[in-house]
Amino acid sequence: MFDKDQFVADCQAALAGPQAAVAVREFVARSVSEPAAVKRGLGEPRPGGIDILHRSPELTILNLIWPANLIVMPHDHRMWSVIGIYDGREDNILWRRLPDRTDGRIEAAGAKSISTGETVAFGADIIHSVVNPIARATGALHVYGGDLLGIERSEWDPDSLGERAYDTEKVRQRFKRS
């Protein structure tokens, strides 16, 4: 059985170790390997949910419910992250900065698709965009090695791919509207 409080405690305890992101990935992978248990523990995914399970200067844990066909433009985290899917799918496009540009422009550099029961870890320098490509909500545990909601971050304009300040409220509204 997935226990939200125990999951948070395990992730917090992992921070004391030398490879916190690796240990957290193991907890997330173990959890999403039993997707039905996660759904029982967190509730059935409902569209447009961003539930904060834990937030501190060292760790943020979110239960993200991606609405069907939602696209989140390229953005960074500026900290390591671990994502585990317990229902549905996320397609991530990975981006890199163009070294000869001063405006922060990026280009596509790869992709990673993760489905129910799968986990991925990203380093602090990752830039990615995310799509829920299926016709129903996707449920995902997102764990970050810091206060994701309290730091300055960047996002990239969908037309020019130029860098600008991340707008947290705009993203929350997109989740709610979708």
C-alpha cells in the first residue's frame, strides 16, 4: 500500500545520503511499480491537479495530474528531479542552449517518453517541455531537490524559443483550464 506520509519521510531521509537523487529515484520507482496502490493512496487522478505533498527549502514533492493533451512549454528546474508515472504517459522533449546565442535560445536535443510504472531522473541543468499525449489525465509523482516553487526559473517562448522568466501562475491556470 502506498502511504503518502511514508513516501515523503523516505524522500526526506534520502537527502542525508551522498546520492540523494539516486535514492529518491529508487523510492519513486518502487512506488510507481505498483500504480494501483499509488492511486488508492492518493486518490483517482482528476484533471488539472497540482497537489503539493511536501515543500521545504531542500525538497518539493508534487502529485501532478496532467490534463489530456496538455503541453507545458520548455522550462528549467535548476535542481535535480525525479518523475514517476502511476497512470498514463508523459512525453518530454529535451532542449539545450545554443552556445553562440546571448538571448538564451534553445534547440531540441532529444526526447524521453515515460508511461505507467516508469521513472526518469533529470539533472539540475535539464531544460524540457512536457506533453500528455493521451486522451485522459496522467498521474505523476514529481520530486525535486529543493524548493521548486520558491526559486527563480526560466521558460522559453514557444515561437522564438527565447528565454524569459518562468510564470508559475500561468502554468497553474493552464492546468486548471484544461
